[in-house]
Amino acid sequence: MCSRLNGYPERLWTKNRPINPIFHPEEYLYRRFHSKSIFNGQLLPTAFRFPNCSVNRSLYSEPFDVLLHDHPKYAGWGVAKFTVEQASISVLSNTGTISFQIVHKPVEYNYSHSEILHSASGEIPVDLSNSLGKKFREKLVQKIVVCREATPDSN
């Protein structure tokens, strides 16, 4: 039997483990980023895209697991970390409040996989490509720690 699936070690495989919806506020979340997403050591808001902004949770992974364990596609990419509490941001809009929270969404080869999701208090669906998403991204990048710089020659 192969000991790696999609570049991930067996310790990350979901197997039959249930979803764990409980996140400790101080639990770290890890995200990979391209060299174009950093300037002067600061991650840019463009490193985050919605919907379905993926992260790995530290309870089940290590920071460099977001790089698919040396998968060639991510050679030279960087790794950033921030806490669940730091990502639990609310943004006010003219129709209500947009809240962001982390949801555990394991995939077959990555039990730690989670997503930053949003919900709105108003009735109108929210498109996060607009200024509301930008406000969230700008708030979050101020709190991020870069664990590994991306190299400029990365893909």
C-alpha cells in the first residue's frame, strides 16, 4: 500500500475520523501563499480568496503540510499562520454584519483541511469580491505571521 496519497503522509488522511467542529481560539491556522502575495515581509490581502478560503488547522497538521509535502506545484511557496480568534472577524455593511468563522471540512487526504466561511445577518447575499471581503482580508493580514517566505521564482 502506498504510504502517501496526493502528496500527503498517512498521518493526515481522514480515514473514518469524524468532523471536529470545535476550534480553540488560540489554535493556529496555516495557509500557503505565492511570492506575488507578499511585499516587504507582509502578506498582502490578495493571499486570501473567497468563497472557500482553505486553511489547515494546527490540531491535526504542521505548518508545512499546506505545501503538499514538496509537491512541485508549490515549490518556493510560503507559509503563513494566524489563530482562529484572529480570523473570527466581523465586518459592518449597510445591510448588516458579515461574520467570518472557521469550519472543519476534511478531505480524503487532509483531515486538517478547514475553510474560512462567511455569513450575513441581512437578507441580501454577500459577494465578498467587493469592499466587504477586502475589509476582512486587510484586517486579517495585519495579524499574520509568516513562517516561511516564498521565493520570487516560485510558480
